[in-house]
Amino acid sequence: MRKSYWSVVIITVLVLGYLAGDYFLTSPFITEEDILEMKADVKNQNESAFKQPKPQKAVYPDKNPLKNVYFGDLHGHSDLSFDAYIFGNRLSLDQSYRIAKGESVKNSIGELMQLTRPLDFAAMTDHAETFGMHEGCADPEITSGTKDLCRRLENPDLKFFFELREQAEVRPPVSDIEEAMKNKTKAHHFADNTWKEIVEIAEQHNEPGKFTTFAAYEYSPPLPDSGKLHRNVIFKNNQVPKHAVSMFDALTEIDLWAELTSHCQAPCKFLTIPHNPNRSWGLAFAGQTIDGDLYTIDDWSQRDKVEPLVEMFQIKGNSECSVGFGTTDEECNFEQFLPLCEKGETTGCIHPTSMARDGLKKGIELENNIGFNPLDFGMIGSTDTHNSNPGDTEEWDFRGPSGVISAPAKKRLKENRIMQYNPGGLAAIWAIENTRDALFDAMLRKEVYATSGTRIKLRFFGSFEFDQDLLKTEKVLQIAYSKGVPMGSKLESNNNIPSFFIWAKRDPIDAPLEKVQIIKGWTENGETYEKVMEIACSNGPVDEETGFCKKTEAMVDLRNCSTSENIGSEEIKVQWSDVNYNPNQNAFYYVRVIQNPTCRWSTYDSLRIGKQIPKDFPPTVNEMAWSSPIWISKKLP
């Protein structure tokens, strides 16, 4: 029994070598002396080198039939995740939720982590593949060899990690996993105990109307070269299956959906959210599994039912789009450092089916071929933090992606791999109230959007019945809901011109807004096309000749990261009609809001330690918000 259990654990550890392996390649072995040096470096960091907003108390809006926006994080890791633990994170699941609610906590070397504003909701998604790890190591019956393995987990040990990763360069054969799992009673017992604890802690922190938690976890099958084809599993309530389905129970996403559907019976409800399409090596929207099996129509239908959202922005990059494959707009380069795949390349690059915009285009194409759109997903952001600090997305408070391996500031600025990361994004949900039922239902109907970490408020509606003077009416939201549909919805095609209403408000503690764009995708003569249109500028009308806004004059003082407060917009309201709409084409539209430039986290860290700003990375960023799309299907004969 012990041998069988630990064969499972060892395979698990090998698999999870992929989870964090893309973080760092050159970091040395972490010793106690290193930790002491890091703590000394933290004491020398100058946190007053730039202005930081003071922490604020949570605000609890009243129930609103026209909906409130709630900001949260649906992807974070505590010390229950193997990769977080081996890289030095010792903050618990309970502490993670406390941080989400505004408490300040120091990481392992003393850097303070605190959100300026508490989150409205959170889901901690620790890796199911290593559930039971801590219980297993505490088992008095384990062998001396297993004790040594557990001992090595206790210290941030990159040498140990690389030893494991070298053995995990290929996907474990199905036969190996099946053999290891034949006698998995004890392993399941430990894993189920961990899952039960996760559900209980989420329940303890759930406060309807104030702070919402979801029982959740991450399903994490491996891909070569640190690729990601992982999915977060979110449950609506505490009525969940006894066992968290991992890659040992479900070898592909199709198996995952089947297992969850079988074991999650009403009142249990779930949805899955894929993340990092940019690092999926093209599998995110390719219509085939990790093992190369093509989706059937039934598979597409199942995906359409249980996977309404895609996490398209997080710590490991922007998965909206990449310049190439029919895409030309420069905003695609925002926090995206992977190149396009060259001929013969299969990993470490972006394929034509890697990005969210690719997926949306493929969806309207599939609608022509199979009669429905299985990729009509909404878009959210989250963090994927491995520091137990969900929602800590402010550039000035970024402490790296994982434990002591990415801290302190001196180390973050030294490692090129760390420099490619960002603080992550947020999920924004429009719901009547802050409860599990209301938020989960909003996710199912896709009335959600993504931000790159800022708290821009964004409304987006479409209709064939809006009057041209909609913006002048007093009850604009009532009309928008009664005569139109919000983001994440579909419009019935007709011969009229579709009209869209966009309302964006700046984050009160961040920079003003610069401009608003609409991205359109459509099918025509068997091909898919896209176009980015700038429809509102903060510094005057859109240039009629170029179709673009004039370049902003907003500046950032890199000596202290102060910004131009008198340039840009507090809010932008605009109504736009697509005069080029063709009722015989499938189409989607989504909004991108772009904020004035502010300092990137690497600039803040440079100020902290009095060093020159890195030259290989931009000193500033334009934070963004992306709506979920509105779709229009072509008119049927």
C-alpha cells in the first residue's frame, strides 16, 4: 500500500515539474544563508521611493437589479500546491482568503503583501494532482526514502526541482499512470481529506453580500517545455463531489468534463476555465486533446455547456492576441513575450490556435460548419499567483510569481525570466448582488470582463433597436437592458444596423482613460477576418483620415512614477454603429479600454533599490480592460 501510494506521489511530482518550470533557469540553490541575505535586502528596500495609495476598507453595495460590478480572482495558489510549496510559500489557504479580504501579510523573506482594496470574491485553485501531499508526508508509516523526499520539499530546493523536471520531459505514458493508480486507496484518502478541507475553509470565509468564495481547484495535465493546458474547476456551492478529479482520473479535458458531469449532480454545479492559451502550444482552440484526438460534435457541445469563460490575462502573459496570423494591432504586444512559431517549431511559441481572439474567430467559423458556436466564451483575468495573495495585481506591490524564488526586488530585476512576468489580472463580474448564486449565474451568462489588474468599470451593450440619442436619455441602463443585450450575449440577426453602447470609468486610484476600441471578427466567403476600430478618444475625436486617436500627451515621471492627472478621461460614454454589418455573416464584437501609461512593476522595483530601470523591458504599461464579446449569427435562409 505504501509503495503504491508513493508511486503516485512521485509521478505527481514529476508532472508538476511543468507547473513552475518556466519560472527560472539560472537561479542558484537556495540556502539558509541566501534567505538571510534576502531578508537583509528587503530591509534595504526603500518603499517610500514612490507614492503608494493607502489601504481602504471594503465597500458593500446594495442589491441592484441593474447590476453592480464585483472584482475578484478565480485563480490562485496557497502552500497546498506543490510548486508553490517547493519554492518557499508557507502561507496557508486560510491566510490566502484573509489577504483577499484586505489583511497584510509578509512573505517568507519579509516583503509586505497587501491589497489596497479588498476583493469582492475569490477562488483558490490549488493543484488537485498533489492533494494529500502534506498528509502523506505526515503519515507515520512512510518509508525512510519517502521521508527523505518529504524533507527535501521543506526547503526551496531548485536542484531537487530540476532533478524531477529532467525526468518529466515527456507526458507520462497512460500505462504508467494506470499502473500507479491500481491501488490508490490511501492516496485517494489523503487527497480527499485535502479537498474536504479546501471546501470547508472556503465555506468559513464565504460572507454573502460582503465576500464570496468558491470551492475550486486546478486540473493540471503536463505539456512539454512548461506548456499549459490546465483548467480551473469552479463549483457554485458547497455541494461538491467527494473527490477532486485530477489528471490521474481524467487524462484529457474531455475525460475531465465527463467525470465532473457524472459526479457533480444537482444541487452541485460546476464550470471550467482554461488559462494561458498563449502557452498551450496551439492546443487551446485546436479542437483536439493533448493526445491528438480530434473533438467530435458531442465534445464541442459538452465544452460549450461547461466552459463558458477563458482566462485570457494573468501573471504568465496576455492571451488576447499576438501580432501575426491576421492580427496587426500593436496593443497585442502588451505583456506578451512569446514569439510566433516558425516552421517546424511546436513549443515555446504562439500557434494560430493559441490566443483568445483566435478562438473567437474559430468559433464563428465552426458555427458555419457544425451549426453552433462552441467557442462563444466570455473573457476574464486572474493572477495565478503562487504567493497566496489573490488579487494583488497592483504594479507597485508585485512580489514575484512564486515564493522566495522570485524575491526580493534585487533578484526580480536580475532574472530575465522573472522580468517577463506581470502582476496578473482581475475578473470583473456584473451581478445583482455579491453571492455565490448571483456571481456564478453571471459567469454562466458571460456578463463578465477581464482587466490587466486595474479596476476599470466597463459596460457593453448591443442592439438593433437602440435610438441614436441613447446617450441623452436619463435611464440609459434600463433601456440598454430592455432593448439590448449585455456583454456575453447573442443578438438575433436582422437587416438593420447593429448599435453598441459602451460606458467605461477609470479606476479611482489609477490613471485616467486614454481611449476605447471595438474589435470585430467576422466570416466571409469561408474565411475569418478581424478589425480593430478606435471609437472614442480622451483627447478629441477619432482622426477621420487614419481612423485612430491622436497620440496621448500623458506622461510618467520615471523618477517617482507620478502621472499626468490632467490628461485623459474620468469616464467615456459612446454609442457606435457598425455600418459595414452584413446579416449574412457570423460576427463578434468586444471592447478594449486602454488606460494612460503608468509605471511597470520593474520600474517600481528599480526605484526601491536605487538601480537603473531595465532597458530590455518597457518602463511603463498601459493597463487595459477587455469586455466579453457580443455575437451576431448570420441570418438563416
